[in-house]
Amino acid sequence: MKILILTGRFGMGHLKAAEAIKEELTLCHTKDGQKFDVEIIDWIEYLTPRHARSIYNGYSSLIRCNTVFYNLHYKSSENRPITQKPNLIGYVRMNQLIYEKQPDFIISVLACASNAAAYYKALSGSSIPLITCVTDITGHSEWINNYTDAYAVGSEEVRRSFIQKGVPKNQIYVTGIPVRRRFYAESRKKTSASEKTPTSEKACEIFRPKILLMGGGLGLLPKRLDFYRKLDELVPAEMTLITGKNEKMFRKLCGRFENIEVHGYVRDIEKYFLRSDLVITKPGGITTFEAIYAGTPILALNPTMRQEKYNAAFIEAHEIGKKLILKNDRADAERIARLIQNRGEISHYKQQMRRMRQSLASCTFAEIINELTAFLPLGGALHHEIFSFNF
């Protein structure tokens, strides 16, 4: 069975989600025993190869420099009516892609790609099944259209929000946001020293917690040196700082502090999650679920984008971490120090994460596909399109 996964590089979250879904499906079979043949397509690159880099660079600049404008746009469209907006360029390119690849199923982890695929189905009359995987812990209307056959969402909160906006209950599956298998496969074997109760004063002296500090794929981290100086001075922990693709920050901080080990972009980020007792990070959707599957409590750092605020609220509501709004370097460092030394609180967050992992284990993408194939026709590349504007 041919599966096409549509993604994009707005940050790294969408691509990571696509890779995680591909990883899962390649290890599974259809209900008829067939293997899944999975291909990932960067939809923005395919849609406009000449301008994709400019689009991605523009998005990065917007996030870094003009969050207020981004949030205003996000809020204004959050509860818009669910309509299929015409997009003829998207239709033409989607028609080419489907004719070229001949997929049986489409899975989209990018809202604009879902809408392009839905518009193709509306205009052509194609019946190709479409699964939309929502990579935010929010029920934003941009993810919803009239031609998606199933939605994979991160939480019950998103499911309820979609139902309120008119999505049929039987089309919504709570899967969590997909993460790569090396996070959760290893997390079940992980036995953190922080979860063990010391049996002597000597054990208390030996124990030194580990903190992971990161800014996501774009490396969005505090810029003030004083913040890191206070961390180094006041937080009794071994700290690892991942600057991602923020090379300027890496050069600024590398080798400056005794208790902070600094790395740039790393390909084995799961190793740092799995050996840490706390991750301090921008609360992106993918990052939040990577932490959940690794069993590493989250300190949600300065959520500024609107969906990050929803993610931070999710973290606190489910008691898997806290939110940290940076105000004063010394006070912020002292707050982090108090949290990492509170073994009971850290242990509680980890226990809540275990419960969440167990609740999500029952719903997989392979199961969704196998369920949909029972009543939906596969494929949908049409040689003679039916031009209809009945949205």
C-alpha cells in the first residue's frame, strides 16, 4: 500500500512528525498482510521549488522578530468558519503529485497541505483517503476541512474542540503527536537515578540531577549572558545546552561555564532527553510529546507564540511540568534550582507522563488506516477530473 506523507520545514516539528509516522508504518502491515510503502514529500518544496527557501526563511524571521503579528493572525483565524478556500495553484500541483506518485492514502502533518489535498478532492471528485495529523495541541480551524476522512490529534482537549467545530466524533482519533520510536522505545527501559530514593547520606551527596536546556529547531533561547551565569552559579545540576541551528548562540556560550555543556545541532537529541531529569525548552507540540515519551518533565520556557501558550497550559493541566516566564535572572535560576531539588515533584511529573503514554498506546496510524480501508476506496488519481465547486 502506497502512503504519501506531506510535510514542511516550518521549524523541525512537522518533519519530525512525518518521520515518526513513516517509522511506525514501515514496521507494520495492512490487515491483508501487505507492507506499507511510505514516502515523505516536502509540500512547500514541491509546490514552489524556486521560492521554498525564501518562504521558510521568512517564517523563521517572523517567529524571531515579529511574534505579535503572528499571534494576531493566528488568533483572528482560530475559529473561522470551516470552508474550502479556492487554491488553483495548489490544485494543479497536488494533481501532478498524485498522478506522479499514485498513492493509496495521503497523510498530511501540515495544515496548508491538508487543505490543498482537500481542495484537490473537492475539485476533482477523487476519493483518495486523507488523514490529517494535527501537530499542535490546539483545535485551530486551519486544520479542519470538509474532505479530511480522519484526524489524528494530540489530546482529548483537541478532540473536544474539533467536535464543537462540527467534526464528526468518529473521524477523530487521539494518537498524541507522533514521535520517533527511539524516544519511547528506550524510555520504557530507562531507570533514572532521580527516581530512586537514596538509602544513605552518601547517596544523597553522590546524586546530581541533569538538566537539558534547548530552544527547539530554530534555537530560540534567552540571549542574556547573565541568565546563563546565574544558572551556572545557582543551579546544583549538570546542565546540557543545545543551541540547535543557532550558531551565533553556540559561539557565544560554548566553553564559558563550568556546569553547562554546550552543543549545536545534534542528531541524537533523544539521548539527551532520556538521560535528563528536566528539560527546559520552548513548548512546541513535537518537543512536548518527545519529553512525554522520554519521561522527562518539562519547564516550558517563555511561551510567546499562541500555540506555545496552549501547549504550556496543556503541560500544567496534565501535571507533567510547569511554565517559566523569564523576568529576573537570579530569581529564575533560583526557581529552577528549587524545582530540580524537589525530588517528589519531579517524580510526580514522571508518573503523570507514564499514565499519558499508556493512554495513547491503544491508537496507531496503522490501525487508523486499516479501519478506514474497510469502507473507503483506495487511490484516487483521475485521468478525467470532475470539475465541481460543490464545497
